[in-house]
Amino acid sequence: MELRSWRTWMRPGMLIKRWMILAMAGIIVISLGLAMGLTWAYRNYYWQLESTSSAVRLITLQFIPHPYREFVLIVPGVAMLSYGLWRLGHAVIGPILALTSIHQPISQIVANHRFGPNMPDINVVTIGGGTGLSHLLRGLKQHDLDITAIVTVADDGGSTGRIRREYDIPAPGDIRNCIIALADDESLVSQLFQYRFDRDGSDLKGHSLGNLFITALSQVTGSFEQAVLEFGKVVNIRGRVMPSTLANIDLCAELIDGTRLHGESKIPNDQAPIKKVYLEPDNPAAYPPALDAIINADLIILGPGSLYTSVIPNLLVSGIVDAIRWSRGTTVYACNVATQIGETDHFTATDHIRAVVEYLGRGNLDYAVVNSNRASAEAIKPELGVQAVLDDGQIAIYDGVKIVGADVISDVNSLRHDPAKLSQVLVSLTRPTGSVTPLPVDRIEARTGEPLKI
């Protein structure tokens, strides 16, 4: 319970950490001022009495060498400050809670005030972009989850590309799709903000209303970050959507023939296979709330979506991989159900996993969910130029990643995941931290030589 309370206090959006840091900074500044005053007095006044001089040396701990002298003061000081603030909070708020008959931890009361009552027990973070991520969010929002979607902002094509060039802001397109996917009333909101102007000769042709709305909000509020937050409030989303970085980045690729491509829109074409992708500028700083969300997540989902243009670009942002490494949550890659022309031609499921592990680092990915519905996958028409990505049932663990085969493909569109099926499998892989309905055993297959422990 105590661990859970501290995790609640540290949750992004509680408006607690910033004031704690400010208070501690104030105490440090006051302490430095007092220390400088005492140092000045000690150096400029002669302590005539031996007893007084001895007392001063004793009080200032001069009999203890540096840096142990500072350590002896700092550790008890931090403990006293923390305990004092904790007791002060309970002393002030305790009588109020007694009068109102509220029997909840203070951290839970504050969280309910910030995010509404019945805050979900499980923190889920999705990382990706494109239509794949928005499809997944439609399934996840049907569960009682605290959802945070971290979205790539490297898109430079169509309406998004024009807005980026004219207003010098991160790409709004994928963020718009994710916000709409998490909206309460998605039917009307989707039609409105996904509407794309198509009149020939108009300067608005090709623009979606949602992209223009985010752009206008960024100009009114003064920041892209605030624009995304306000857009989420307008459509009343069930969760949070945030960019992986606020930097205006470009995605680049180096092909195996040595060709270099600049811009995400130029990458998924019929060409030589991709050797690697990278960002310009290199190592952009991650959006701090995104790092907080990842570190506090119970479940981290990579994908689904275009491997090199939606999933991996987020892993190239400085701090994202480190946050995943430090998180105690389960990390899962939702593998695509079909290859993508010019990007993952002829890729198998293990090829997809290998690419993710290459950028994420070995030992940081726990599971990979791969479609096992062969009948639906084989319905993909050959003239589309893509192949099904299937779990062949032969590999249980690849490079330390447990492969989970499950029927996650849409019964209507064989090129897409079914949001309900996929979200159910992914949620079932969460480490048990709350009340989650386990996935029925007959819907999931794990070939590790023993039953999969959910």
C-alpha cells in the first residue's frame, strides 16, 4: 500500500513534484545563505574564549573531515524534512477527512481530484504512430486502464508536412488520430476533425480540420505542448496523448546500397532494403512527461504500426530507451500482421522482432504478440504486394523475447489488427498489479514448454 501511495504521488499530472522541487530549492537557497553568513562571522571575528572556540568547532563539526561532514548533515536533514512534511500534511488534512468521513489515502484523494474518481489501477503506455496505434487505442479504451499514448512527430507528408514547413511545429497528424481514437464520442468527433478539404484550387486542399485545429491552438496557447493538451480536453479523451519529443525532427534512412533518404514520406517506397534509420537533428530531447509515464507504466506497448517510420523513430529520441529500461512494467511489441511495401518487404515475425531489439537493446523487450490466425492472414490478396506476418509455431523465444501467438487479426480487413482482440491479449500480459480479466487460455498460445503465466 505504501509503495502504491508513493507511485500515485509521483504520477504525471498530480502537480506535486514541481512544488516539492521548488520547496526543496528554497530550503537549499536559505541554507546556503545561512552558511555564507556563518562562514563570514567565523572568519572575521576572533573568538577569544577557548571554551567558546571549542563550542563553535563542535557545532560546525570541524572534527569530522570533508566530505563526511556534509554527509552527516545532509542525510538526517533530508529525513527530517520528508518526515516533517508528511506529518504536517496529515496533521492539517486529517481532521478535514475525519469530518467528511472519507477513508482514502491522501494521494488517492488528490489523484481523484486531478483525474476524476475511480482512477484505473493499471498504467498502460503505448508507443508508436500512424493508423496502427490509433486502432489499438480504440480497443484499449474499452478496458479500465490509465492510457498514455506517446506518438512520433516525424511525419512530413501531406497536410502535416505543409503545416510543419509553414509553422515550424512538430507533426500533428498522428497525434490527431490518437486523440480522436480516445475520444468519448468518436463517431461525430471523428467525422469532424478527420474531415479533409478537397476542393481543387483551394489553399486548404489536402488539409484535415484536426491538423488545422491543433495548429491554431499552438498559435493561441503559444506552444505545441499546450495545444495537444487543450485538443484532448475539447474532445474529452479517455487518457493522454503526448509527443515523444517537442523538437521539429526529420526521419532519415540509409539503404543497404548506400542511398540516403531524408524525410519520412520518402522512406516507404519500392527501393533497396533499409539498413538503418536515424533522426535529424540527432538525439532530440524527449518530452519529460512521456519519460515519467514510461517509468511509471505497468505495461509498455510498442506498435502496432509501420516498423521503421512509426515505432522505431520513438526509440531514437534521447531518453526513451533508458526510461523503458528503468521501468518495472512489462514491455510488449505488437507485431504487424502484414509486411509494408518498401519498408519491411519479405520480413518474417522474427525479422520484425530483431529490428525492434536492435534499437531497443537486448533484454528490454519481454514479449512479442504475433498473429496466429493463418486462415484470415491467407486472405490477403497477392496483387496487394504484401505478405502475411504469421506465427509459424516453431520459435518460442527469439533473442530473449517470448513470442506469443494469438488470433489478433481483423475479420473484416486482413491487413489490420482487430482492436478488441489485440487489446485483450496485450492487457493479459500485464504483470498482476490490479484487477484485470485474464485472457482465456484457448485464445492464446505460448510455446515455451510450459503454460504461459499471465
